[in-house]
Amino acid sequence: MLDPEMDLYPIGSDIKVTAAPEEGYEFVKWIYGEAELTTNPATIRVIEGATLTPIFAVIAEPEPLMIDIESVV
């Protein structure tokens, strides 16, 4: 999501961006030009030629805890 929502953003303007991961994924970081941002939402300044990319990761299933009942006394 972008705030404010506009078709074009003037160079130098500030934009609040929010990544919304789909179910089973979590937000990791933004890659913006050569910078990496880990905040979500984040505020960025529009830079000519820069690309903004959200990075998501699959939420890992926790390993099941196995207990040997016979060895527990």
C-alpha cells in the first residue's frame, strides 16, 4: 500500500509504504535502490530510477517436540 496513493510521485517526495504478506508469509525487508529497510511500514523518499521491492519469506513450521514417555520418570 502507498500513502498517499498517486499515479506518479515527484522526485524528492516522501511516501509511506506498507507490505502486506499473504497468508503463510512474513515481511523480511524492503530493497530500495541500494538500501535495505527492515521497518514495515516504512517511509521512503522518491529517488529517480530507484526500484522498491518488498521481500517476504515463508513462515517456517515449528519442529514437533518429540518426548520419549518411557524415559520420563
